[in-house]
Amino acid sequence: MSVMLNEFLTAPDVIRSVLSENKKVWAEISKEFKRRKLTNITTVARGTSDNAATYFKYVVEAIGEIMVSKFTPSITTYYGATVDLSNNMVLAISQSGQSTDTLMVVQSAKQTGAMTVAVTNNPDSPLALMCDFHINLAAGIERSVSASKTFIAQLSAMFLLSNALSSVTAKMNVAELPPMLEKFIEENKDGIKSFAEENKDINNFVILTRGLTQAVASELSLKMMETCLKFNRPFSTADFMHGAIALVDQNSTIIMLAPASEFTDDFIDLARRLSLLGARIISFTDIKEIKDISDSYCCMPMTRGMNTPFFYTIAIELFVVYMAEALGLNPDKPRNKKKVTITK
């Protein structure tokens, strides 16, 4: 078994660790956020961590109605601008807590009086020590070169932080997720392996979804590039309709992440249109009409709201590592990549 696969399979325990290691910090962050009467949150992150930030943006805006913006590090690191973030909570997400650009943005933000929160897998990292508060992912040493178990840890942390900051809490108990995910893994890992082997020859494809699973689509895209060496691009279904749909013909391959949700009718309508245009559709879905339209599909369980990205994350992570293995690639040694990426 690859290291990457083994780490993906520890997801339920990783969620438990996030819960147990941060029992007090959620309330402390929320108290300070409200004491300062802050109205905005700005995230700074790269890669997988930025995908987790996307999930945070959806959740905290949807249930907390708090505006979230994403900071572009080069504004600080290359353009040399000092952006006034005094009315912001700056949320810096980094597995290692070492990235130069993230540290420079946080340092600049602190100089303007921003409240700063770090989310890392290392409480002794420079980023964790620099910030006012630290959320510990507590995932243990991540031996996989590509981010693996830390993504599910970040999703868990992002939901719990969103809930703490919101006046109305979401109807999801994170403590209930681990046994549900364990059951999902046990019942579906063999099927996902076959699904990955069946579709291992796809390339130059588009990944489509909308809403809470947008972060998962971006993570699938990244992992397919770095682990399976597959060119692709993720889109919101709405953004895709604003131009990129012109690319679709009988040679196109589309992966859809289509959970039953507020967007069910939109997913069905788009899948029908793509099929009529001749595209090959591969889907992760629990919607009957999408299954019927798809050329190949992974049957997902019926989920509800905020917990949907957790199940889809497990599914796409297993899909990626099994596909890499089917292609004869070593998922533990992605080409041209190091464990800690230091950028400015």
C-alpha cells in the first residue's frame, strides 16, 4: 500500500484529532473576532490549503454571512504594498507553516493591526508562532509528498471555525462524521478502485461542480495533475456556461461532482446538454438522472449540506491514488515536486 493511500484512509482519525486538539480555540477566536467588531475575513494560502480556504469561504458566508476575501501574496511580496487589513481577521492556512509568502503577508497584516489566525500541522512552525491564534491540524507527520490527510483536517477545521464565528450554527455535528466516513470507505473503496482503473486513460478534461463541492473539484484537479500527470481544469458550472462550453464536442471528457443539492436541476440540465454535444461524462453523484446520462459513474451516498464535501473528498482522493497506481505511477513520488514548497 502506498503511503499516500494509507494517509487517505486515516481521514476519520484525523477528524477526531482536529476535534480533540482544538476544544478551546474556536471559542477564543470567536470571542476576539466579536470583541474587535470585525466584519471581514481575508485568507492567505496556496495549493491544497487554498482549496480548503474555498470551502471556508462558502461555509462562513452561507451560515455566518461574513464576507471572505482571498489575498494575493504578490501584492505584498513583489509589489511591496501594505494593504490595510485592520478591520480583518487574516486566516493563514499552511500545512508546514513555513511558506515565505504566507509569512510575509501575515507579518504585513499584523503591522496594520489585523487579527491573525494560523492553521498548520506544526504548532512550532514560524507561522503558528507568529499569529495571534493557532489551529492545530494534529494530523501527525504527513509522509506523502503531496498533501493528503491534511486536506480533510483543514476542511474539518474550516467548518468548526465557521460555526464558531456564526450566530446561527449549521446543522452538522462533526463528531458524527468519522464513523460515517469509515463506513463509506469500507463499503466503497473497491468500487472506487475499479472506477479509477476503468477511467485511467482520460486526459485533457474539465471538472464541473458548484457550491460547497467547488473546493473538492479544485483539489481533484490539483491531485490529478501532480499525482496522475493529467491535464485538466476545474470550473463552476455557472462559469463554464460563460464561454468554456464552446470547447465541448464529441472528443471532450467531463468529470462532474454532482451531489443532490440546491443545484440538482442545474446539474441535470447541464449533463443533458453536454451529452447531446457528444461529451463523455464521468460523474460522482447520487442523482439518478445524472447516473443515467453518464458514460461512467461512481455511486455516491445521499448526503446533506455541509457534510457533502467530506464524502466527496474521500471519494476523489481514493480515485486519484488508485488511478496513479493503475497508470504505473508512484503516488508517493510526484514528478518535480518537494514536500514543502517555498514560494514568494
